[in-house]
Amino acid sequence: MARPDEFGDDLGQPVGSASAPQRSRGRSGGKRSKKKGQGSSTAKVVLIVLGVMGILGLALVIGVGFWIYNAVSAGVDQLEQTVAEADFEQLIDEGVSELESAQQEHLQNTLLPQASPGFSGPGEFMDEPDGPLPEETLTLEQAAESGLQISLHLTREEPLEVFGFFPNDAVFALLSFQGPLVASGFAYGHFDFDAVDDTGRKLTLAEPLHGQFGGDPSAEFIELDHFFLERPDELVLAMGITGPARGAKQMKSFNGSLKLRTRTTVVVDNVRSKVGETLDDEHLKAAGPFMIVRPTEQDGDANSTVVVVCRGSRRQQHDVRLIDSDGQEYHTAVWRHHSDDESRYALESTQPLPDGIGLRITLAGSARELTVPFAFENVALNDGKAVMFPGVPDAGSSDATADGDQARVIPASFEWDLESDDVGANGETGDLTWRYRNETERGLVALNGAALVRIADGEFDEIDRSYLENTDYPRKIVPGSLNNNRLRPGTVLGLRTAEGNYAKLRVKGYVALHDFSFPGASILTEDWKEFALNKPNRTDYHIEVEWVLFEDRQ
């Protein structure tokens, strides 16, 4: 036990000789000794806890380190195995080969002139024109020869295609351009028109014209993206026009023009039947020739692949696509290979190609700017419709066959309505048209929901309504091209008309361009005849068919 006077200095009191103060310090010193013992016990507990925590922390560090060691060891083992299995000679050879190919391609691109076209896959074009294009203003006769058809629909009801705010008395116009010039086009614009109602009031646009893909086609060129068109060969301009005068009933005149930028496009029907052949077209021969060859194993399966070879300048090739019977693009992968003397394109589908698959080839370096005119007269303002067959704008009704033998000559580019036996029918009632573009692009085309079927070895007289009702109608086009004529004399066809009736047809033959003596020839105007006589005679310009219509039973 410590002595009381040992704590004097600690208590801050003077050390004296009196016994009371000494006892007092002694008692105080005893209590302080007890508190010091308690503090020592607490310190020991803290030290023990810290020691335990340190041991646990060390164990944790050791565990984590062991896990990292195992992971690194496994990675090193895998890397050693990969290195051991790798064929470095093969990897080096492949790398050198890829480098050489890249260098060769770069050299070829460097040697090609900057403005030179090359082939591009679907959606990519490498020969977009940089400067002004050659310009040409078509006459109605020239537009007719190209197969272009223009139609006008006037209505008081606002269609979905127009944009803007229109007065209550506005008239809306849907102006359609349909034909190969649209199918081969890549831009349109600089639209201009002049409209006058039957009171003499001049009508103008109520709102600026909007293109299908943005912009104002009245003032500039708009890209023509066929993917967004309802039909790949039809462009429709929708517009709102200021209200006509009170009491006006007709659009006395609606005239104007549209500029189209196009390239030369060649359509090849039933391309798989031409394996081993050189395509017989003057444009392709000048740029090629182009041939269809049998696919190799490397190209792909013969049932799902078409291979096109061009042994001509690569600069002449712009685009190659497969198309279905309606002219719509048939999506395929495109594999390209170019050498010094030929270009090879393999168009491969993921599934077997359908019968009658076609090919559309667009040539580079052929871009031009065409001004296409149109002219309509006396079209009803309220739901009035008119179809302008360029070169023959007065086409209306046709003559009936004199002897009533149910034979009909369908003039090129005219529509035929079977129910009324009317050649020159408007764009919504026609069932068939004989589309003649050139010797390699022609055929019978079903319209307005009508459909065709070619009946192989069909006995015309034995075909009845029941047979036709139970037949599939898979086609809208039956080709009659020189190198793929499925419409030779004697060919039998089935037709489901736009109104849902059925008819059988048999090809009798063809009528020459300069022949104006056939029944129904009065539909050809004198101007058109004069135009035709200035062209080389074509012996198969119009088609003649026998026909029997089976109308709905009452």
C-alpha cells in the first residue's frame, strides 16, 4: 500500500507535519489506487479485442491473396496452353494476306479517277453525280414511248398525304407518275403547274408542296428513295389547291411539268432461266456484256443464288438487284469480286428463290435530267379522276370487234377493262395492260388487284368458271420479252379481274406498230399515228387475245 505523502504533489497540496491532513491524504490515496486498477483491466480488454481483430484481418488478407494467386495461376496456364496450340505460321500468313489485299484495294482505288463509278450493293451508290446533268425535255410522245403513265385525282376530302392548314373550299390533287422512268429515278423536283377552273379562275397552291421524304419539290430536287414508295415505279405528289370560284364544277385545265433525274435501267424477267446466256439488250451489250452464270459452291446454293458476270468496264456498273414479279426488290446479300477483265456479283438469298425472279441492272454514267410534261382537261372537282396516256391524251372509249368473236387487240400502254370491254379505261377500273418498253421488257400486267395465271398446256375450250375459281393466281406480270416470251400464240391464261370476276384468255398473235387497221384502232389519235410512222416498224407492238368473261352469278 502506497504511503499517503507520496501523493502530495499529485494532489496539488503542500506537504505538512499535521496528522489530520496526512490521514486525509492517505484516504484519498487509497481511493486513487482502486481506480487505477480498474483502468488497467479496461486496457487489457481493448488490447485483446485489437489482437483478435488483427488476427482476423491477417487471415482475410491471406485468403484474398491465396484466391488471387489461384486466379493468376489459372490464367497463366490457359495462356500457356493457347500459345502452345497456336499455329503462328498460319497466323502470320493470314495477316500478310490481309495486308496485301488491303494494299491492293487501296492501290486500285487510288488508280481509279475520283469521279469514276463503281458497283455498289443495295442502298449504297458510289457514282452520285457531282456536277450538272445532261438535260432533256420530253414530249408527250417520247414519254409515251418510255411507258410513263400520269394520272390525276381531284377531291374535296383532305387526303392523309398532304400537310398544312387548308381553307374549307380547298381542292386536293393527287398527281401520279408511274413507269420505268420512276423506277430508274433517283431524284425529283422543280414541279410547276398551272390550273384554271371552268369559270376562268386561276388556282394556286394553298400550302407549300411537301415531298414524300421532306423538302419542297417545287423549289429543289428531293431524293427518290424507292424503299418508301408504295410501288417501286410510282411517285405520287399530293397537294392542296386554293378554292375554285362559286359554281365551278370542273378543272378546265391542269398543266405543268416535273423534273426527274434517272439512270438507264434494264429489267430482266425470269433471270434463272437465262443461266449460261448473254443478256440480249443493247444497253447491256454496250456496257458489258452481262451474262448469267451457274453459281459455284463458293457462291452459294443454286436454288437461292443468282450470279451476274460483267466483262466490261467496272465504271459502267451502278446497281444490281433481284426483283419479284411486282417489281419490288427481293432482299439478298451481294458478294462482289472485281478483276482486271470482269466483275462478278453473287446475289444470295437465305431461302430458295421463287419462280420468275427478275433482275434489275442500273448502269452508271447514264444519269440525266428529264423534264416530264403533263396536261389534263375538264376533270371534275369533286372526286374527278383522269389518266393521261402520254401521246394519246384523248383516249376514252374503244371500238367493239366487228364480228363479235370476242377477240381484242390491246394497244401498247393502254388499259383494258374486261367487264365493259373498254380499252382506254381509267386507272381504277382497268384489269390488264400490255406494257411495251422494248424488245426485252414487255408483258401483260394485271392492274388494280387483278391477277394472272399461265395455264400450261391448257385446253381453252374446256376451261370453265369452276376451273378458274379453284385456280391460284400468283402473278401480276406475264413476260412476253423476246428472250423470255411466255405469251407465244396459243398461250392460255386465267385472269381474276379487279371486280372479282374470272376470265380465260388465249394469245392470238401480235399487231405491228404501223398497222392501224385492227378493230379498235380508232383509239389511236392522228398525232400518235404520225409519231409511230416516224419510228422503225415493230411487228409485235400490240397484242391480240381471245377471251371469255365469267361474271358473278345473280
